Amino acid sequence: MKKKRVAIDMDEVMADALGKLIRLYEDEYQLPVDQDELVGHYLDEVVHPDHRSAIRRYLFTEDFFEDLDVMPGSQDVVRQMHERYEIFIVTAAMEFPGSLRPKYRWLQQHFSFIPWSHYVFCGDKSIIQADFLIDDHAKNLVNFSGEPLLFSSPHNANETRFTRLNNWQEVSQYFLSDQ
Amino acid sequence: MKKKRVAIDMDEVMADALGKLIRLYEDEYQLPVDQDELVGHYLDEVVHPDHRSAIRRYLFTEDFFEDLDVMPGSQDVVRQMHERYEIFIVTAAMEFPGSLRPKYRWLQQHFSFIPWSHYVFCGDKSIIQADFLIDDHAKNLVNFSGEPLLFSSPHNANETRFTRLNNWQEVSQYFLSDQ
């Protein structure tokens, strides 16, 4: 039987971009980010208004995406899913063209069992044809033709339209527990 | 009414990669490539057997994809199609990671009317959901769920399974003539 296809987003799902943004911001401005304020908001909405442009500046830094931490549990769960599903990594890399090579290297380093033939660097994810899409952005899920799955991130805390997976343990339960 | 979506391949369709490969080969080895021998074959199948690896070496050169010629007529036709269809550029860039940035810059330079949100750099194109796919490789068309359209290139001369578009004039006739 043909394996079902799961498309998985990178930032905030496999790679901890938010964690690095907070670290860079706190280091530069010596101001702590209040985790409670992040609930339902993006980081640039909760930092001091004068500092908002810094967040985009970090994202456009050539090596920003090079050394992001791997989201806890994602490697083990994706490796197990890879045996039972066809996994594609689908990331909206085009907004930050400097991220293209770093994202490629990051995937080769941390998810080497996924072949490059299954990387997709895109912008608008409505082009993606898959059975499932795991993503932290509602805008990517809303036009998806398969089963949309919202991966929890502080910014999407108030989103209620999609099945929510809070962490990789819940991804594992969703995809691997009943087989 | 929602615009129909057309996915368009880059190399050999929008960008003349073969032309540059032949130029580089002829310059390096001072041997002419016989255009008749290319019919039904890839370039590395018709060059001297001792030189085959050179073709892949050119493709892996960092700037190979930076300055490819635009395929004749493609800019005008894609611009006109852009008004009536939703255009995505879909290129199998992942085999040559050095091509990611050059391909991005090439698109920005030569097809600036297509937003980056509509670039897709991928490997396996079966992930693409569109109404039409224009591509020179049968392997990309065979699993496509929309209408597959084979763009002529010497290597696919003997391919008979798909509707064939020989050049951008024929693409124009196919997409623009009856509207």
C-alpha cells in the first residue's frame, strides 16, 4: 500500500527559531522577554516598540537559520514516522533567501535520513499536495487540501480551527500509536 | 472565478541550461557537440566517455545557474499568462544546493513580476498541486495529478506519453489563444 504523505514545517516545528530570536533580543537589549506576553502574539508584537525591526534583522542575518536548536523529540519521532509515512519537509524559506543554504545544511545535519528529494523550499504552501500538513501557521493550514494539523507555538495559542498537536509526543501519539 | 494554477519548470523551459553546458564543454575540450546526436539523449551521453564527469562538475559549480540565458519568448508569454493564471515556478533545485541562491536571483532578475511566494525549490515534484505542469522531464510529469505538458528538449524527443509544447509560441497558443 502506498504510504500516506506527511508534510512537516521547519521553523517552530522542527527548528527552534523563536528560542534563538529571544536569545538574540535579550542579549542585544538586555531586556527579558515575558513568556506570558507571547501567548497569542508574535515576538515583534511584545518587544519594546523601538526594537521591533531588530527581530526581522535577526531573521535576515545570513547565519540565523544555520544553528537553530532541534525541537525536543522531533528527531526520534520523525525518524519513526519516516518508516511508515512518506515525509516531506516543507518550509517557507523564500521570504529569507539567505536561509536557503543554511536550511539545507541544517536538514542534512539533523535529519540526514530524509533525502534532499523530499525538501521543499517555498513561499505559498497552497501548492503542497499531501495527506497531512503539520505547521504552526494557520495561514498555511487554511487552504491545505489534506488534513491540517496545528503545531503549538505561543503565537497560535488562540487558534481553534484545527486539530492541535502541542509537542512531538502528541505528534507521535497521532501518527504512531495505533499502528 | 479562481485562476487556474500553472506550475512551470526552470531549466530547459525558462532557462537555457543545456546551452551553457554545451558552451562550457566545447570551450574546455575544444570538441564540438553534434546537435543531431543529442536527439533522445542527455549531453553526458553524447560527449566523449572520458569527459562525462565534466557535465556534472559544471552543474555543481557555484555560479552555473547564475547567468543562464532566458529561453526565447518565455518572458513575454509568462508575463501574459501571469495575468490569467496563477503561476508557480517549480524547480528541482535540491540536487544542486549551490543553485539555490543563484536560481532565486535569476528569477528576481528575469521574471521579477512573479513574487517569491510563488517560487518552489524542491526535489520530487509529485508534491506539487497545480492544474498544469510544464516540464521537460517525463519523470516529473508521470505522477502529476493535473494536466502534464512536456516542453520539448533534445533529450525528450522520443517521449510520446504527454501533450507536447515545442517552444514558448506553442505554450502561448495552448494557454492564451482561445481566451
